[in-house]
Amino acid sequence: MSDKKTKKDEANRLRIRVRAYESKILDSSVKQIMDTALRFGAEVSGPIPLPTEIKKYTVNRSSFVYKDAREQFEMRVHKRLIDIIDPDNKVIESLTNLSLPSGVNIDVKMI
């Protein structure tokens, strides 16, 4: 077995994880990130949808009586993953100056 690496494997990657509570806002901000990266000629892989994180909470309706009366709430966190292969300084600078809607959390890692 040969351990040859291709050019894509050796290239630097900018891995962006985007998280939000609403999927529509998340998709619009991911599209904005992709358009910005493609405008400067960067090679983009994604967006890859990651599993939705669901947090469920159960609360009693009354304070100490009626134990059977409960309410259930849930929070859904939608996630996407974008890889930018061999980003230039222009691409990184334009992504840092990007204004995204509130409620969108971004994690950026250089691999």
C-alpha cells in the first residue's frame, strides 16, 4: 500500500462550523459565506449538514400538586460544516468582515 498524498490532502483548509437555532437563518448565512469565498476564487467544499442537536426539557405545570400535569419543551440546534481549501489572505479578511444575523454561531479552525 502506498502512502502517497494528493495535493488536496496536503493543502491548508479553513474549516467553518456554523450553528443556529433557526434553519432558515442558518441556510442564508451559509449561502453568504459560500458566495464570499467563491467571489475570491477559493475552492469550497460543503455545506455539509450535521445532525441536529435536540435538547428536551420537562417541567411540572404546578408547583407541588398535580404531578402528572407536565409540559415538554425542546431546543433544536442546526449545524453546517464548510471547508475552504487553500484560502488566500483576501478570503480570510473578507470572511472576518462579514456581518451575519444574530443567533448564528461560527467556529473557524485552520487545519
